[in-house]
Amino acid sequence: MANVLVGTNVVPDQLSVRRIGFADLKDALRLGIADFNAMPTHAIFLCAVYPVIGIVLAQLAFGYSILPLIYPLAGGFALVGPFAALGLYELSRRREAGQEVTALHAFDVLQSSSIGAIAALGFVLLVVFGIWIDVAYNIYIGTMGYAPPASFGQFVHDVLTTKAGWTLILVGNFVGLLFAALVLTIGVMSFPLLVDRDVGAANALLTSIRAVAKNPLPMAAWGLIVAALLLLGSLPLFLGLTVVLPILGHATWHLYRKTVDADFAPHPRQYEHLGPRRSAADFPVSLFPWGK
């Protein structure tokens, strides 16, 4: 448990945070696009599931009268994005280090000694996502009432042309912005840091908060860039996310490298390389990293 929280002999002072500027954001995006161009098949393979999920969620919304939750669910992708992009961080890390890069390397993080800390922070993001959906639904009920929309056209009409609809838009987006700011603060640096170094969940979380506090305007601008690209990628039918998500994932890795100096912290260990090889008699325990 201690290793999950604080990593391997790491103190927060070893993780220094640099000041960055808007030019660094532009360069991070440029490098993210370069990574995507260098390994597009791998990136699309990892993220192709998101458009499918989006379409399925939309279909469920139409079929089970939860149409008002389509927008919060789509926006919720941004709340779990830092966790979902773990494989992309690993691919960018390997390419930056000049190592071999294949689609399977994206899953190396599952064999990392940092996986406990990553899972802990991932659980936090899932809780935040669940709270956001509940809050968004209650905002809808509070402004539009309990009656489900009669049709998609009626729903759009009520949201865009009534006072209650405009209240829903303003309040819902403001609250959503607060949730997005929270996730940006705790997740923008913590997950790529855990992929790169064995520092523990607490140190990674603190470092991410420090990075945002030291660079409030660039980080706010980064959040707006992410939101704008996710909105663009959601059209049509979320298909654009197969390009947008990989680019943002790779770019976030490069933004982390520009912002955090973690060179003195140890790299995560790969469980698959620890200890002697197991025999077939160890199955199925040998499938799990903590059993190796």
C-alpha cells in the first residue's frame, strides 16, 4: 500500500515543475501529431472503441428515454481521458527513447510496478465521472422537469428556444467546466508521470496539482484546446475521435515532458522481467503481475 501511495523512495521535492508557455502547448501538439503520423495504426487501434461506445450510448439514450444524458456522457469522455490514454503515453515514451514500438507495447503499463497507483487514480476519475452524470441529470430535472422528451426534435426545440433550456445550457456547462477543471488538475500530469516513473499515486497527484498551480493560464488554455478538439472529434457520430484522441494522448505525454522534471525518480519495474520464469504448474497465478 505504501508503494501505491508514495512509490519507490521518492519525495515530492525530487519532482520539479517547470514554467511553460503557450509556445510549449503548440509544440506539444506538433509532437503529438508527429507521433500519430509515425504510428497511426497503433493509435487508432487503441482508440477505435470510443466512437463505438459513443454510438451505443446514443442508441441507448434514444431507446430508453435518457436522451438528456447524451451530451453529459459525451462530455464525460474528457473526464476519463487521462486514464484511457495510458497506452498512448507508453507508445510516445518508447518512441522518444528510440525503443521498438508495436501495438502490444501499449499494454506494457499493465505489467508496470506503477499499476497499483495508476488504478487508484483511475478509480478516482471513474468516481468523478459517476458524480458528474448524476449531477448533470439532476440539473436537467431541476430545469426541464421529470417528463422525458417526446422526441429528439422536441428535445432540441425545448433546449434551444425556452428559458428553461437556456438555463440548462448555462448551468450545465458551468458545472461541467468545474468538473473538467478538477480532472485537468489531478490528471493532466499524474498519469503520464506514473507511466514514466514509479512515484506513487500521492506524489503524482501532488505534482499534477503543482504543475497546474504554477502554470494556470497555459493549463487553462490546454483544457480549452482539449475540449474544442473533443467537440470537433465528436462530429459526426464520434468518428473523429479516432484521430483526435490519439493526438491528444501523445501530445499530453510531450506536455508532461516539458512541464515535469522527474529524472531523479526511478523508472517503473516491469513484472514480466522480475525473477525466474514460471512453469506451467503456476497457471493461472502466473497471469497476474502480483503473482510473478
